[in-house]
Amino acid sequence: MIPNTAPQTRPERPPGSADPMEYPDRTRIRSAAFRACRVYPGPVGQLIAKELNTWEEFGMRLGGHSLIMQVVEAIEQTPEHRPDQSAQ
């Protein structure tokens, strides 16, 4: 048997495919998805959370995640909605 002396290389990505997201970005997106329901209570927050979770899981394949990161930043900077404590 002839030994394989060819250098081991990773297969090339198909043209137009995006690099995988870095771990800190993925963590920020997951955190913002969790926080979205507290910042925007009701169906709007649920929709944003679902979209962010989906993007974190699959969207990196689409590339160009600058809009998603802008949404994450906006959620991180928005104060949480707190029901008025005096209404009890």
C-alpha cells in the first residue's frame, strides 16, 4: 500500500458562503432573544425573539448579519418594560 503524502487541507467553502459566526456574537444574539420578550412584551417581543433565535441557529449561512447585530444592539440598550408596581 502506498502511503498518502498529500497535505491535509480543509475542503474549500462554496463560493458566496459565509464564515461561521464567532461565539461572542452568537451569545449576544441568544441573550438579546431572551431579553426581547421583556423589552417588547407580547407578540412583538415573541416575534423578535423567534427571529433572533432562528438567525443564531441558521442565519449565519446567509452572511451579512449587520442588520441582526443592529437589532441586538438596540435590544441591549432599550430598558426593560416593567409593569407599574403602584397599580396593584
